[in-house]
Amino acid sequence: MDGNIKNNLPSTKNGQNVDGTLQIMDFLEVIEKRRSVRKYSEKPVEKEILDAIVKVAQTAPSSRNSKSSAFMIVEDRDTLDALSQMRDYGSALLKGAQAAIVVLGDESKTDLWVDNCAISATFVQLAVTAMDLVSCWVHINGRPCLKDVPEGEKAEDYVRNLLGIKDGLRPYCAIAIGYPEE
Ligand SMILES: Cc1cc2nc3c(=O)[nH]c(=O)nc-3n(C[C@H](O)[C@H](O)[C@H](O)COP(=O)(O)O)c2cc1C
């Protein structure tokens, strides 16, 4: 793996290898194509593609180059099902996803970890689109598990327990990922 992201991307449906480098979607095409998609095909997402998406997200800008964002790839079906139950509104779509990338913020690195996470998650979604996949953002940070009990258990604590995330790393959002339905 060299430092050049483009040279390390696996081929995508529309990708063509030209002289050993990969032709990925035009930037504006990616911007135009990105939409929140909440239903996915049953085709699994290749691990190398998920790894490549995280590599792209790791290039996102961060306050004072603090690089406070971390990424957890979830592919296990039972864990995705459990993740889909983090809230009683707006997270059920994770049940049908083939994978999720949970974006976490290291609050010890910067007070702007939330801002950094939002940028990182956006990079994840754009990389997903560029690789012919679809995604939807499922928010965690600050959200209660139950819509009608805003002071009750928080989605962040539910996700922390489920994924065994250590203190100081703050679950911010999960990006549900899959191939589009035919
Ligand atoms: C900060 C943020 C939080 C979001 N949270 C959720 C969510 O919890 N569940 C969901 O289904 N969509 C969520 N979305 C997706 C938005 O609903 C979606 O981006 C918006 O409706 C615009 O649609 P588009 O992404 O197709 O342009 C979130 C998006 C953002 C940026």
C-alpha cells in the first residue's frame, strides 16, 4: 500500500484500470449522485472497498491537524441488527445495510472533535458514492434512544456498550452502506 489513495483503490463498477491507475467518478458526478439511500441489495460489500473508504476519510481536514476521528467497520449481521435498534426512530435502516462505518471522535485530541467527525462522515459518504455504493447517515451524538424520553438512555451509550468502545472515544454517527437495490 503506497501513500497514493487512487493507486490503492479496488476497481469499482464504473472504474477502469488505465495504466495501473484507477479511473474513478468525476468529482462533480459524485456530488450530484450522492443521496441518502435507506434500502440495500443483499450483495455484501467487499472488505477492501470498506478499507479504501476509511483511507479516504482519514484524509479529511481536522482542526490543527488533530486527526481526532476514528472509524469502526461493522459487517457482522447480528451487530448491524443490534445497531439498528440504537434508537426507536431513524436507525432501523441499519438492519438492511451490508456494513456500517461508525465514526468516532477522540475528545482528548481537540475540543472540535464534533466538527472533525462531521467532516469525516461527509468524506465517508462521498467515498461511498464514488465507489458505486449507497449510504445513509444515522446520527448518534446527543440523540436519545427513545424519541419520547429525551432525558433517558442515550444512543451514544447504547453504541458504546454494544461495540465495546473505550471511554474518551465518542460515537458520533454510523454510516450505513450497501449496494443499491436493483
Ligand atoms: C447530521 C445528520 C444526521 C442525520 N441523521 C439521520 C438519521 O439518524 N437517520 C436517517 O435516516 N437519516 C439521517 N440523515 C440523513 C438526512 O435525512 C438526509 O441527508 C437529508 O434528508 C437530505 O437528503 P439527501 O442526503 O438524500 O440529500 C442525517 C443527515 C445528517 C447530515
